[in-house]
Amino acid sequence: MGRPDTGKAKKSGIRRLFSWKKLLGTFFVCCLLGMGALYVVYLMVPVPTANAEATMQSNIYKYSNGKILARTGEINREIVGLDKIPEQVQKAFVAAENKTFYKDNGVDIKGTTRAAWSTVTGKGKQGGSTITQQYVKNYYLSQDQTATRKLKEMVIALKVDQNMSKNEILAGYMNTSYYGRSAYGVQAAARSYYGVDASRLTTAQGAYLAALLQAPNQYDWTSANATGRKLVEQRWNYVLDNMVEEGWLQPSERAGMKFPVPQKPKPLPGMEGQTGYLVEAANQELMRRGVSEEDIKAGGWTVTLNIDEKKQKALVKAVDRQLEAKLDRKGNEKHAVVQAGATSVDPKTGAVVAMYGGVGATEHWISNATRRDYQPASTFKPIVLASALENRSETQDGRRIGLGTVYDGTSKRKVVGSDIPFDPENENDRSYGPVTVQKATNSSINSVYAQMIVDVGSDKVKKTALSLGMKDGEDFPEAPAISLGVMNASTLDMTGVYATLDNHGKLVTPTLVKSAEHKERTVRGQNAIGGQVISRESADTVTKAMADVVRSGSGTNAAGDYAAAGKTGTSENNRSAWFVGYTPELVTAVGLFGEDPKGNQVTLTNTINRGRANGGGIPAKVWGDYTTRALNGGSDARFDLKTDGTDAVEPDPSRTTEAPEEPTDEPTTASPTTTPPATEPTTTPPTRTSDPATTPPTPTDEPTTEEPSPPPSIEPPDGGGPDPEPGGDPTGRPTRSTAPR
């Protein structure tokens, strides 16, 4: 036998080593190992929690008409459900990014490979990831372009596709994607590019927003160059053609579509001016209704306010015209201390329709509309009168208190019937002699109201005040001094009290927030109209009294082509000056407050005008200016009053057009009236009135004597009539305000 062929033997050995069976087996083993490795990776890679930016949203604040007032938060995003997005707009996003979205399992190997090849060969950038993968990248991961991140993306996408519905994934994708113009999510993009909510997007507009996602900055039509515009229009056509191909858009509808040119970008509303005050006040009201501060900061709220855009602008203009135009805040230290605040309410609904918080929230953050550290002064006196009427109170000698009841208006007259001594001084220490309650209301006579609160009982007056809507009941004692409004209150508080009077005694709670919607909860506006807290007769009689204040008393600067009732107020040391009043349709409180740069309360005297800054001056003028414009120049509405006939007091028509009979800071040269001794009790009814010019005879019908004219005012022509009411402590001694800022 010969020796075998060694070459053939060698060849056979190589074949045996690389036989097709071994190669196939090796291939299967590698596949199994690869699949095992992928399975291990699948098991080891969990679905993480959402990244911080993915869940951050802005809060949207709107006027009552739906117009956006402000958007707050670091991320301009408002998450909306898929039910708020038109179906064809949804389909436009699928057509743009992932036509197989509804069929695939969340990962598209072919698409990823195709996109990589297109990029390598220079054919242009294409989206290789599925919508699910892009959602995973936006919501769970970062934007890093690494192999590790890409592998995690694919694994998590598979898991997400198994655990979430396609609609949930699509909604998440549309809400987390970035569209340019600082807009995250389709809702913010719809508003930024087309000025509408996502629910109102057309198919053409939706196709443009879908096209944007490929290159948001390059494809923004308003800033793109010629090439960018050409590319985005091509992309837009590509999206629509895909929709037709998938049967989501009729060819006839597609043929008629024109490219929807977006609007120019607008800056996001900031916190400057009145915006910051309104947003903060709305947040505070939401927290009072049970929404936590953490929930508000987390974002996602759409808060619709009751603020009427037209009335809000009218209020700001009124303050600018009547106050700010007369001030030099930077060049005059005295002018710089003047702060203004105001609130306006619809008495029929309780809606806060306008609010003025100050010169600007970025300059003076504390809102002068809602702060409660200043005294409301004599704007509290109508509450004393309301309590007297409601409790059918009597004077010390048994006379029923009404508008025609005569009191002793002697300055520094000691009150009778109180365990706490109190002898308040009238403005300029002026004594009025016997006057009716109506005259005392017109001229804000301290000595009369000091005795009246003793006659009624300070505890009953306080109870009435709280029932009408005054806040912080522990803030003021049950003492005669509260007749002068020495407690603290805000313009918001006082509009509530006066709105209740305007609403015939039914409680009105001023409400700023109309609704607040979040994807997880909705807070509706509270029922601002409550039950009857005082009788209609009592409330309407107080309205009648204050109508005469505007007609012929200290509030004539508030008069206009409308029926109005109101009361002036000037606190101790002239640290605050108020006018609070109402028409049948509108209740508004305007206040001036003295505040130095350190936040300390200071006097308003010799600031905006020479002498005292009275409630009948600038505050009443702001009130009248605003009310005239808010009511479109005037109103034919009249008060529908039901009062006790015995309280009816009509002023002499010959006096209704004269200047208010209010004292000023200028001393009188002669005693205006013969007054009884300061120790004479008010329980002795005078036999005749001393002011027939503004009040009718007392029930005795005895002849009256005339009162000399008041001394001349030193106020400049644009100043209002002064309002006499220095404050005091519960013992009746004048004190300085110690209310904290």
C-alpha cells in the first residue's frame, strides 16, 4: 500500500475544522449568547423615574376673557391630554416621525440603521428613533449622544411599549418635545407660534409644529434664512403627503392647504407692573382653598382670574392720572413715601374685577391692595351705624338711633356710659354742636361716632364688623376707640364689607380666582355670595347715609354720572387716607399709605399736597376717575333702597353742589358754633339742630338756627375735603400706630 496523500489529508482536516455544521452551530451559539446578553441587559435596565425637566411645567394665569396675563415657571410647558389635541394634529406628528408607530413594538431596527446610513452617506439627517424611543429620551434620559444612552433608550422603549398605551406614549412625546422659542410641549408651541390653544390647531398648523421637531431653531419661519424656510416647507409637505398615504387625510383636503406662516415670537409675560401682584394674590387665594404651595410651584396650573382686562387697565390709568402724574418719586423724598392700593369688586357676584398693588411688583413687592398693616380709619364708621340700626340701638336717653337722630358734636367731648374713658378730638378741634347722624356721617365727626359706639355697645359693633366681612377680629379690642377704625384692614377687606352693604346685607366675599385647572384636579371659584348678615333695611339705610357723603359731604370728588355712596377715611397722623364707595354695579376701595424706604409707616402730610392727604382728595379722585371709565362714562342704574321711613333725611338741595363741609388743617378764626359744655351728656336731646343746611329739623319741629360757614381750606384746588378722624387707643388717648409693616 502506498502512503496517503498528505495534501488531501490536510485539506480534509481544514474542512473538518470549518465545516458548515460547525459554522452554523457557532453562529447559533453566538446568537444565543447575544440574545442572552440582551436579555440580561433587558432585565438589568429598569424604567427610571422621570427626569426633572420632563415634569416641570409653567403656570398660566389668564384674565376673565381668557387672554393670558402671565406665565410663570422655569420651563414654558403646560401638559395637556390627548383629548385636547385634534386627531389630525396627532396623526401629523405620527406621519412626521414614525408612520409605523401604531404597529411597532417601540423600537425600529430598520429605521435606526437607515438613519445611520443616510447620515454616513451624506443624504441628510433623518429620524431613526421611533416616537416611543424619542419619548423615552425626553422623559427618562438625557440628550447625550452616546452608545450607552442609545442602548438604554432601546431597552426602556421596549418596556414602555409593553406597559403603556400608544395614546399615552404619543401624548407624552408631544408634551415633552422641544419646539423652539423656549416652548416645551405642544400647548406652549401652539400659543407661541399661532397664539391659540392646542385644541384649536388646524391640520396645517399641526403639520408645521410636527415638522419643527427635526430642527426647531433652523425651521422657525420668522428667523429662518431662505434655505431654512425651503427645508421646513419641504418637511411640511412631507408630513401631509405621509398623512394622505396612511389614509389620515383626504387628498382633496390636502390639495387645498396652504403653508400656515406662524406669528412673530412674543416675549413671555413677566411679573412687572400689576402682574406680579395679581399672580401672588391668586396663589394666596388658592392656598386658602387647600392647594399647597408645593403644588403651585410644581406647575401645570391654568388659573383663570375674575380680573376684567378693561377695568384693570382703567384702574391703573386712574392711579397714573390722579396720583403718579403728580409725583416725582426719584427727585422728591416726600413724594417717594406715597403708596397707593385699590381693589374693585362686582357686588352681585363677588368677583374681583380690578386690583392695583402699587408702582410695580418688581419695584415694590408688597401689594398695597392686600396688605393689612394700615388703619381703615373712618371708613369703619358706616359699620358702627349699621350695627346701631341692626340692633335697634338707642341713645343714653332712649331715642332710637337713625339718620335723623341728633348727637352732640362737641370736640373732645367725653363719652357717656362707658367704663373706658374716651374723648376724641374732631379735626382741628372743631366743635359742631347738635348735629344729626347724617351730618356726622357727611363730616365724619369723631365725637358723635364715639358716643354712638358706646350707645350700641362696642362688642355688638365688632360682631357686626366680622359678620360684614372684616378680618382679623382679634386685631381690635371691644372699646370705644374702634369707632375711628384703629384696627388693620386691606382694600380687599373693605370692598367685601361695602359690597355686602351694596348687596342689601347679603354677605359678599371678594373672589379673585374664577377657576384653577390641573390635569390631576380642578378648583372652581367659591360661592362668593352668602346669606343675609344684616337686614336689608339696615344695609340700605347705611347706603342712603353714604350717598349723601358723596352728594354733599366729604366725598364729592367721587361724584359722577352715576349713583354713588361712599365714605372717606384719614387715619391718625395721616399715615393712611381712604375712599371706599360703590355704585349699584361696582364697589371700589382706594387707599394711600405712607411708607419710607425702610418699610416704616410715615405721615402723608405735606407729600402729595400741602397739609393733610385726605380721603376726600386723591383717593376720591382716583375712585371717581376709575368708576367713570369702568362704567363707560356713567350709568343710569340707581340704588333700590328699602329704609325705615323714620330714618329718611334729605339734604337741602341748595347745598348739594357746594364744596364739602369738612375742616382743614388751617385753624379756625372763630368758634363755628355755640356748643354745650364738654361734660354735658349726649343723652339730653337738643331742641333744635345747628345745621339746617344739610339736615332737616329734628322730630320736635322746633325752629332751627343756622350754622356759620366752615373756615376756608388751605388745600390746593385739586385737593379733597379733609376727613377728621385722629386715632386713639382703647382708653381714648391719641396714640401712634404700632401696626407692623
